[in-house]
Amino acid sequence: MLSLFSKQPKAIVARAQDDYATKLRLKYKPYYHAMEAQQGTRITLDGREMVMLSSNDYLGLSFHPQVIESVATATRRWGTSTTGARISNGSRGYHTELEEKLAAFLDREACHVSVAGYISCCSAVASFAQKGDVIVADKNIHSCLWDGVRLSMATVERFSHNNPADLREVLQTIPAKTPKLMVVEGVYSMEGHICQLPEIAKLAEESGSFLVLDDAHGLGVLGRQGRGTADHFGVNAQVDLVCGSMSKSLAATGGFVAGSRDLIEYLRTNSKQTIFSAALSPAMAAVASTSLDLLQSEPEHLDRLWRNTRRYRELLHGLGLDTWGSETPAVPIVLGSKEAVYRFWQALLKKGVFTVMSIAPAVPPGKDLIRTAISARHSDEDFERIAEAMAYAVKQL
Ligand SMILES: Cc1ncc(COP(=O)(O)O)c(C=O)c1O
């Protein structure tokens, strides 16, 4: 007989305690490393100084003196938090200033910022698609976009990664009158691939699909002064919405959605992620705003980022490593099995280089890899350390 006062452990507690993936993570400790200190590209972990080779601080602005100073100034002026949502008591002048600056930079009429790229990108999909629509998605899009897909209640059709020919075939199976939302990324950070945006945008035009571009890893990296992937290809006008993160090249945290005024006002009315979440903090808005200024006034960071990227790719290819055809500063090292990835990652760690493992099912079977990313701030000394560590890790395979 069922008893309300059963002595059995609660089913959900038992499931959490028995979770195999969690047990494995706690045993091998590959993730959640709490670093004791950081200065630029150098971190301290377990008392040892290491080179950080997997952060998305592409332009290296997170230790820029002007960026750091802007946090203190903004906090003195606005306090630490608005403690409220934008729709109610949380909107401030610093939000609208940042939105206008970002919109102008991206050549858009309007922009809306939030506390995380995850929230912004999720809302860029969830707020615009609805039941009865079809979302056509690159199969490798980020988790936040998949969450947006699910929340929208629309039907989803996947096309093979960055493959306009397959996209064309998928579009042919959807009735012409069905509203369609197409979603792609500007730069796929797991693979380092640049989106085939001109072909995809053309297909969006021809099929009447609303095109959403998540440019989290394209902003600050591609295009004039880092204006992103649409600018890089000159197809800005064919993209309906650009969303992204401020936690990468802009060295802050937070996210944005940019588009026409009508679309952004519609988002502000309909996005639950906006209506029910507290506003971006003064400190993080100040960081993003100052970084945007630096993208335009100090082009040397972008130049150095690409010089470093070419140098790094040559180094890896010289060692015979497979970088999955990466064309950007996000450079995977594909090793093909979780055992090889673990050995390689440990060897790098031993030689003072910090990277991140990515194994199936997070990547397709046989594509188990080490995630690395280059920054404008990586110095000659960093490169020496990286070269030595990579050569050593290759020998351990
Ligand atoms: C493509 C893409 N979109 C969105 C996000 C989420 O951004 P954030 O980390 O600012 O929440 C990320 C970050 O991992 C990303 O890679």
C-alpha cells in the first residue's frame, strides 16, 4: 500500500545521487576547476601558473585598464544592480545608451540587452516562432537556441551542419505558406567554422524564412572593426535578427538581440526571458560599452588576434593535429576518442596549458576533441609554452 510517510528516499533525490555522469565527473575532475588567480592569459591553478588556452576573451580586453576603470565609475554612479526587470523598475539610461551604441555598430535600428547571451539568443527564437510554424535549424546550433526552439512549440526541421544544399532540400519539404524561422550561428565555436551565410541568407529570402543569426563568436572577430559575420559577408540587410553574447569579445557578461525597431519592440512585449528577469548590471553594461569603443578606437587588438590565430594554426598543423578545418580563433583539436582526449588534456595540463575537453555526446561520435581558443593577448612567451606543451602531448597519444 502507498504510504504518504514512506521511508524510501525521494525518487528525484535518489536519481541525482545515482547519476553516472556526475559520479564520473567527480572521479576524474575534468571540469569546474576553480582557478585561484588570473592576470591576462595567465591563470593559477592548484598553485601553478598556467597559460589559459580556452577562454573566449578573443580580443583580450578583460584586463584592459579602461575597461576595468569603467566598472568602478559605473558602479559609483548607478550602484551594483537595478534589482528589477526592464519592463517594470529596472530600466536605466545606461541600458538605452548601450543599446543605441550596439545597434549603430551592427547597423540595426534597435537592440535589446539582457543578463546573458543564453537568455538573449533563446529569446530571439522563442519570442518569434510559435505553434504551427516550422523552425529550420543547423543541426550544430548552441544549446540556448535549441531551448528557444523547444519553448516556441514550433515544429523543427534540422539541416546538416553548414550545408546550404541540404538546407535547400529541407525547405522543399515545407509547405510554402507555413511561417518559417531559420536559425544559424555566424561562427560555430565547437568547430571554428564560419557560416555559409551568403548562400543561407539567399535561401531564406527565396523561401520567405525569417533569419536569426547567433553571432556570439563572430562579434569582435569578423567584419569591419569586428562588426560580425553578416558584415564580413556584406549580407546584413538579409538577416532579420542578430543575437549574441557580450561575454566573449566584449569581455563582459550579458547578451543582445538587434534588428528593426518593430521586431525589437515585439520582443520586449513577448519575451518571457526579458519580462521576468532582472536587468543587466551597471558594471557589465559599462564593460560592454567601453569594449565597443575600443573595437573602434584600437584596431590593434583585432589585428593581433588574427596574427595569433594564424600562428597557432600553423603550430598545430606542423604537429600533424586535426583542427576540423577551423577558420577562426576557436580552434578544436580533434582526437577521435575520449581516452585520447583525456590523455592529451592531462599532458597539456602537466606542461602548464589549460584547455577544455569535449567528448561525445557533446560532439558527434569520433569527433571527441580538445577545445582551444586564441586571444589577442597571447604573447610570445605564451606561444613558447603552448608549443612545448603541444609537442609533449602529441607524444603521449
Ligand atoms: C553560439 C552561442 N550562443 C550563445 C551563447 C551564450 O552566451 P553566454 O555565455 O553569454 O550566456 C554562447 C556561449 O557559450 C554561444 O557559444
